[in-house]
Amino acid sequence: MDTLNHHFRSPHHAETRPRTTYRYTEDFKATAVRLSQLPGVAVGDVAALLYIHPFMLSRWGKQAREGAFP
């Protein structure tokens, strides 16, 4: 059997699990955005420390610039 096909047909990959959705407060989002805007601080580093995806933090930054939260 081809190794690649075996990997994708593994029962482990066929399992479906419910996704966990977290809701973050506006204060948390605003604080995360402020941290990511500090000089010399990378968005990816802040995201990793807060256990969030960097894309989410970037999206919050855009929302903050648009006045979505303080």
C-alpha cells in the first residue's frame, strides 16, 4: 500500500470532533492589539504568547483601526 494513501486513509484522520470556539472580550482584543504595536514586537510573537492565530490578531488590529473597540 502506498504510504501517502495509507496516511490519509487512517481512521485517526476520519474522526470528526467538534470545534472549540472561543469568544474574547473587547478588552482582551484591545490589549492584544496594543501589545502587538509596541516597538520591536512582532505580531506572531504576541499571538503565540496569547495562544491565538496571528491572522486573528491582525484582524483585530484592522477592527481597532476602524474603531470597533477601544
